Amino acid sequence: MPRILVVDDTPKNVKLLADVLSAKGYEVETAASGKEALEKIDRVTPDLVLLDVVMPHMTGYEVCRRIRANRETEMLPVVMVTALDPGEERVKGIEAGCDDFLSKPVNQPELLARVRSLLRIKSLRDQLEESNRTLEARVREQVDQLERLSKLKRFFSPQLAEAILSGGADDPLKSHRREITVVFIDLRGFTAFAETAEPEEVMGVLREYHGRIGEIILAHEGTLERFTGDGMMVFFNDPVPIPDPAASAVRMTLEIREQLVELASRWKKHGFDLDFGAGIAQGYATIGAIGYEGRWDYGAIGTVTNLAARLCGDAEPGQILISRRVLTAVEDLVQTESVGERQLKGFMKPVEAFNIIGPRA
């Protein structure tokens, strides 16, 4: 039941009001002075205050003003009770911030009616405030989610980023180990092109290249680990495991090669001699957030990333070189040819590599 604080320096008046309210089931607290009333309000948090006007040391008006000045109690319903001229006292009470007035001697039905009315208003106001708090919390949560989604979309496809935020995937930024398929892609002849072309021409080529390749990466749900100028590293099977990461990686790379044939033909018309090369490897890597507060990247570390990078660097223009492990996973999907063993930088033993000619019929 609601709690009502009765404030009056006359014990007889306090008892009368307390008895009437208690008989109707209200919980009643009492105070004999303005100072005690303010202390009680802080301690017991009443739902309504019945406040006598004339009291020693601190009048009801001063108590009401202090209640309104406190952010925690500024909306607390206050009914002032007085035996003075109601017209004049009503104006003073309204100026002090009271919600209603009762004249002494108090009419019991009127008292109960005013109490019920103000408590109903308070209940509705409390519900509204709670709804506002809930709405504000939801808005904050959605804003935070949009910010997180925006950051995640730097690394993952929109579908994967949304799955992570909705709980459909584990926290990818936490360091973990997983088998992945890694693809390295770069443009052949880019260094010479960048040294001789105008900066605006270089930026134009990169925008076109990144835009076209980026769409393909997203379509195949690859995770873009990084791109540096003309180079890109993409991996599959993280943050969300997929059934056949090697096949997804190969299909993506074949589509990229097809698109870059068209782009390279257009670039040649402008005198830009650029081509495509790629390397694909499969193996285990440690994956997670790399960086520092304010600047995080999502990275994969392991021999598999080095192998894919070295295969890419060793590929001839137009070639897609893959490791034997990738070949085993995709040999039913593509036609390949062995290009022999390659002595790759960073690897003590020669690595057998295979070139993807194209998809099987």
C-alpha cells in the first residue's frame, strides 16, 4: 500500500489523520516538525505528504520549497493542511509548490478523495517515468549496437556482424584458435604503376579495385583481415564456422579473377599495365583483436597466413596458386595443374603448389 507522511506539531491532529488513513489501509509515517519531516522523507520515501502550514522553526511553506528543490523529491505530492484563511494561504502554498489544500477541521471524505486522486496521478507519473527510462535504455542500447555493428562491418559481412550482435555467434574479438582458409590477392605491376602514374590516377584505380573486390568479398561472406594498397587478405570459417571454407575461398577468388580481367582490360586502355595474382592456403591460426584502445584490428596469426602470402607473391600474372591441403578440399570443383615445388621465403622445405585453371564443367 502507499506510504503517507503526516506532518503536524499538534499530536491530536496527527493521530486523527493517521487513524483515518490507517483505517483505509494506507501505511502512515508521522513527523512533529519540518526538520523531522525532511529527515523522514529522505529515510522512508513516502508516496504523499500531508503537511501542516503553521509549525515552529520551519513553516510548511519552507518544507514544501525544500521538497521541490531536491531533485529526488521534486515530484512528490504535497497536500497542505491549514486553519488559516484558505484564499490567502492557497496562493502562498501554490507559490511554494504544493499540489492541493485541505482546510481544518479536515473533512474525512474530502481528505480520502484528494489522497486517492493525487496517488493515482503519482502512479501514472511513475509509470510514465519508468516507460521513459526503459525507452531511453533501449535507445542507448540500439545506439551502442549500431556503433558496434559499424565497427564489426569493417571486418565482417553485414550478415555476420548482425549475427554476432544478436548472439548468433561467439565474441570474435576474443582470442581463439581455428582452422581457416586464407586468400591473399594483389595487383601485379602496381609498384611500377604507382611510381610513374599521377597520384590521382593511382587513387582512382584503387577505388575501382577496392570497390569491385569488396562487393565480391561481402557476397561470399569472407572476413577482410586487411588491405594495404593493392594487397588484400581475406579468410573464411571465422568468426562463424561454415561448412566448406576452402570451396568458398576458391569460388570468391575465381570471381575476383574474372572481374579483374575486365578491369585490367580497361586499365590497359589508359596505359596502366596491371594484372592479378592470388594465393590460397588452409590451416590453423590464432584469431582475435589486435591493437590498442581506440584502434583495434581483427587479425589472424599463423603459418597459414604466411603460406597464402608467399603463394600469392610467387604467382604469375593471372595465376591462383593453392596449397595441396586446399587442393584436396576442392579438387572436385576446379581444374588445376601442378606448378612444382616452390622454395618460399620463410619455409625451410619446398612447398608444392597448384594453379587453378578454372572451374570444372
